[in-house]
Amino acid sequence: MRINPLTRDRIKKFKKMKRGYYSFILLAVLVVVSLFAECIANSRALLVYFDGKIYMPTYGDIIPGKTFGLGYDYETNYRDLKIKINDEKLNGFVIMPLIPYNPYENDFKEGKYPPFPPSLTEKHYLGTDKTGRDIAARLLYGFRIAFFFSIALMIMTYSVGISVGSAMGYFGGRFDLYFQRIIEIWSNIPSLYVIIIISSIVIPNALLLLLVMFFFDWTKMTWYMRTAVYKEREKEYVLAARSIGASDRRVIFRHILPNTVSIIITFVPFSIAGGISSLTALDYLGFGLRPPTPSWGNILSEGYEHFSAAPWIGISAIAALVIILTMVTFIGEAVRESFDPKLFTTYE
């Protein structure tokens, strides 16, 4: 695929902005790692060699404990299996993930009550919450949920917002005026109250929250696209395309939108940051994803509730949120500086 020389220059400029470029690389690595979170934080073993056979339970079916001579029919506790193999010097081995706990698992200890502080020995690197669930595992899975939730929300809002905004800017007239009034009314609906009402009626899941937030957020991109297309439609290349008989659809999607792509790109990082912040805020207030779903907002809520007794809960969640949002902001600044030709500030 051939890259436009102007786009190539913009990418080079983006790479020169070290803060944004390195933040982009680090964020990309974190996203890839989150895709394989089951290999990083999981109570299932990555690999088991026992009695001459090899098992890979991470993405496979449940293997009962009696398969390994543990004497029960439910799923194997691979941490116990590893201890048994080592203590009895059996012919086999167990390779566990870096964090040998899944985000839903309660790790209780006799004579002690959670939350437990960070421990390298127990491999609770960031401690546990009030029910004994590993904080590091919940942060990792929570990042995956929050990031892809914000990506899905951005795709949905941009699809509708760009389409409606382009039509408003291109056709103008009464069509533009009618949609302006509709969007103004739409924007004044208190979305938080609607989410509270829905949460009181049904238990919200990721899909329901996504649809509700999309229902109110699509108007934001509409104004930017309306203005951009309104300016572009009077330029010579658009007039030339229309003079040779190009359809309105072709003019908008083949000529105008490619010349407004810089506006879309510059808003992408900030839209992702907004989606993560919105989902975290709703979860913190109790109107988002319900426990035991691993969520940064739920972890923040527990951190606030147990800050004096277990400060590691809140500190871990706040640190993760600040780091991710800072990286996304750095990426957004670098992208805006690289792709927006109307900015002449110096970014170092």
C-alpha cells in the first residue's frame, strides 16, 4: 500500500515528538499484553507435564483434579498441583502465569482476613481487595475492558457523527437547520440521569452502557464535521467534481472526507481518554459495570472505602488511571501537532 507523501511527512513529524511517540509504543504494548491477559494473570496453568502427558489448560476445557491424582472432580487447583509435584518429587512440572490468580478468584487464608498487602511470596504484587481478589489481575483485565469499550464507543459515535455532520455541512439549508435544533435539544438531555434510571431498572452490562453512552455522545463529533465540510464544499476540487457529474455521495466520501481526515485523527486519542474516564466514573458511582466485573472504577470505590486500612488498593488504581490517561494525552498532543496544519506551536 502506497502512503501519501504528505501523510509520510506527518508520520515522521509524529516520530520526532518523543513524548507522544514513546507513549504510543508503550500503550500499544499494553494493549497487546491485555489481549493475552489470560497468559499473564490466571489461576490456570500455562503448561502442565504430568505422567508423560502435556496439558495446556489456559485456553482449553476444564480439567478435573482426579486427572492429576488430586481426588476431586471439579477443576484442578494448579497452584496446589505445583506444590504437590515439587513436594512429592513426581515426574512432571507446572508452569503458572506471572500472576497465578484470575480477577474473580477469592484467595482466603486461614486465620487472616482480606484485604492482604502486597507480597512477592504470595505473588500478590499489588495486594488484594476486601474479598481477596488480586489487584494486579483486576487492573490488567479492567484495562482491557475499559480500552476496548472506549474504542467501540468511539467507532459508533464517529460513524454517526461524521455521517450526520458531513450531510449537514454539505447540503446546508433547511436540512442543516432542522438537525441543528434536534442536536441542541438532544445535547440538553441529562445523560447521567438516564443512566441512573436505567441502572435502577435493569442490571447494566457493557453492551447496554455502550448503547446508552453512544445515544448521547454521537452529537459531539457532528459539529466539528459540519464546520469542516461546510468550508470544504466551496473549494475548487469539490466544484470540479460536481461539474463533471459526480454524485453527492461520491463527493462527500471520496473527495471531502479524505481532506478532513486530519480533524478526525486529532480527536481520536482524546475520545479514547474520554471513554475510559466516563466508564471509570460510572463504575465508581455504582451505575456502570457491576461487581465482580474487573473495573477500575470498582477498584477506586473499594480503595476509597478502605483507604486507611488498605491504601494499596486506591493507590494502584489511581496510578494506573493517571499513567494511561497521561500517555493518551501525550499521544493526542503529538497527533494534533503532526496532523493539524493550522497549528504553529512548538512541541518538544
